[in-house]
Amino acid sequence: MKKSIIWLLTIVMSLTFGCLLYFQIMYLENMVKMREGQFSETVMRCLSATSSYLEKKETLHFLEEDINIIESSLYDGTQHSGNGNVRYTVENPDGTVTKYTLAAEVDHATQDPAKITYPSPTGTIESRYRDMQEVIRSQYLYQQGLLNEVILSILRDSSSRPAFERADSTLIRTFLTSELESYGLNVPFVYAVTTAKDAIVFASDGYVDKPDVDKYTQQLFPNTDTQLRLIVEFPTKNTYIFSSVRFIIPTLAFTLILLVIFLYTIILAFRQKKISEMKTDFINNMTHELKTPISTISLAAQMLNDDSVRKSPTSLNHLSQVIMDESKRLRFQVEKVLQMSVLDNSGSGLKFTDVNANSIIQNVVNTFKIKVEKYGGELTTELNADDAEINVDEMHFTNIIYNLLDNAVKYMREEEEPHLAIRTRDIDNKLLEIRISDNGIGIKKEDLKKIFEKFYRVSTGNRHDVKGFGLGLAYVKKMVAIFKGNITVESELGKGSTFIITLPLISQEE
């Protein structure tokens, strides 16, 4: 798949997931706002009903009180005649007095007007009609006076009643709980009754006046001089609201999981694309590296078939030397390819032995010096480690040192002679440190983290003579890790590089 197609799919899917998450979040916010609005509206309805209920209770209180007073005065103004008739005297609100007499049969034992029985109709229809009108008018005046007296009592005496009597705490809790449950809000609440100046008259247990808590306020007895306010708080309001929209949260979680999986898949796709390109380069390089010595050996073999060449000892020696050199070169390239199996086998088949690192390094230096001096350079050693005994596979440890020295020569600067140095020292009798330095072209900062990856090759600019498969440093990194060591690199572009290897000493392992 082309990289452009991968990028296009990445952009389209990213926009899709982004829009999906945006709409889900917006839907969640709108649902929360809607739930909050419904909650607030329901609470305010319940508070308004509570306020109306308290007003009715107060009206009932004054009504009962005035009825008792009026009935008491009414009984005092009742006279009984000797023939059983009852005379009523009612004082009207305007100060006038109305007197009327009803012929009735009264229970003289109790003298209770409630047990009046009207006599059988006598006299003319007109007289009976007038008598009935008089009775109705008297009853109307009585009731009107009663209501007027109640209203005057409420306006005159309600403000003087104690607040805890007007707004009873138990009454408020019971009625408000009932109202909330009727709307399906089974939510715990705390409340307080305050004056217009925010002075708390009384408060329920757990009520704390905090400015950052949502409060619902309802005016109590708004038509009186003394204004009281009912303040209600719901400590678990947010939990209640979010619990009602929690079914949306799993959809957000699944969308995020899909987004993470998608991003991980895209990363893997790019990584596989990169590995595929590296493998292609590896195959091309390997084909070129193997083709050259094979072609040379094939050409030398053809020349040996020539009779004139076989008769010349000088030509035979030259061709045999060419075949030998190219065979060594071919064997070296094959060994490089075989190093891939070591990278995947995690150290299987290795033969660990106790060796002296200084001795192995010195042997490698003695062999490699010829190659460095060929370019007019020098290879110096400072094997200062007093304790250099390590437990490694000798062959692979030799390959590690040789690969690092070979890389130093490959990436030398054309205008300067190569100068390589190997130094060893022991650190606190615990670790052996090996430093391999050069004055080559150096490594860019962006390449430092990648040079130990398989098939990765650092760009060398205009230089095209650097051959390789991109396996050398990956092999070195893997083997050092198998030897329980660590490798780092310090480099500055245009000035050279230093590879630092640390390995545990045998004395430390014991």
C-alpha cells in the first residue's frame, strides 16, 4: 500500500472519529443541561407548592382561631324566649347590630343552636318568604364578617407570629419530601429558613451555607411584612444527574478504544511499511554485495580455462589469490547475513566462557591495524582495566569489537586520516567499560535513536562507497544485551563518534 493512501485513510478516519467524539460529547452536555433544567423546574414547583401549603396552613390557623372567638361571642348574644323562640344578635364588621328571632324548637338541655329545627310553615306564602330572606341575609352577613375578620387577623397578626410557628421545620420536611417523591425525585436534601437579610432562622442537619453549592430559594408568605425564604440544597445533585445519563459513558469509552486501536494500527502500518522498505534495501544491498565476488570468481575461473594462462605461473598465482580474496569476502558477507538468526534466537546456541576482554581486544587490534594503516591512519589502545574478566561468547564478543572498528573505518572522513582508539577500564570492580572512538563523519541527532534498529542505515550524503546491510549495530546491540550489558553512543556531526559498552565483571556476578 502506498504511503499516500495510508495518510489519506489516516486523515479520513481521524476526522470521522473526531466528529463522532465531538457529537457524543455535545450530546452528553445537552443531556446534562436538560436534566439539570428538568431537575430545577421540578424543585421550584415543589418549593412553590410548599410555600402555598404553608400559607393555607396559616390561613386555617387564623380561621379556626376566629371561629372560636366569633362562636363564643355568638353564643353570648343568644337569648331564649319563654315560648321556645331564639333571638340572635350579630355585630356586623361595620359596627351595626342585627337582631332577628327564629321560632324554633331548641334542645334546652344543651342550648345548642346547631340543633335548631325550623317550625312547620304557617301563615301566608309572602310572610314565609320574607322570613326566609331575613334568615339567609343574616347568615350571609355572618359568614362575610367571619371571612373579613380572618383576613384582617392574617394581615394584622401574621407578621407578629414567631417564624418557627409560621414555617414549621417538620411540616416543611414532610410536605417537601412528599412533593419531590410525587415527581419521582428521591434525592436527599438539606434546607434552611432565613430572613430577608440572610439570617438563618433554623436549618436542618447537614446544611452548610457554601457559596459554590447550587441553592434553590422560594419566598414564603410574600404578601406579609415579614418575608421569610426557604433555601434547599441537594448534596448529591450532580451524582443524580450524571447517573441519569451514564448510559452515554460506555459509548464514549468504546469510541476512545476504537480510536486507540485505529491509531495503533496506523502506527503498525507505517512501521511495517518502513520495515518492508528496509528489507527491500537489504535484499538489494545483499544482492549487490554477493554478486560482485561471485562475478569475480566466475571470471577468474574462466581465465583458468585458457591454456596460455595456465602456462604462466605468475598468472596462476594472481588468479588464485583473487579467488582466495573474493572467497573470503563472500564468506564474510554470508556471515553478516547469518547474524540475523542470532538477532531472533535471543542467545540460543551461544557458548559462554570466562575470557579476558583485554586479550581479545588486543588480538582484534593486531589484526585490524593493517586495515587502518592502509588508509594512513592509526589505531591506539589504552587497556587500563585491571580486572577485565567477563563471561561471554568469545566469537560473538570478537565480532562486536570488529564490527564497531569496521564501522569507524567505513564512515571516516575523506579529507582526514582515520584515528581510532580503544580504551578499557573497570568501574568500582563491578563493570567493565569499553570505549571505541573515531574521528569520522559523526551521526545526526535524529539518527542516534535509530542506528541500533535492524536494516537501518545512516545517510552518508554524497558518499556511495559505504556498503552494508544495516545489521551490524543491531547485531552488536542484541549481543551486548544477551551478555547482560549496555551500549550507548556519543556523537557530534563532523567530529566523530564514541561507542561505550559496559559489561558485568565475573567477580560481580559471583
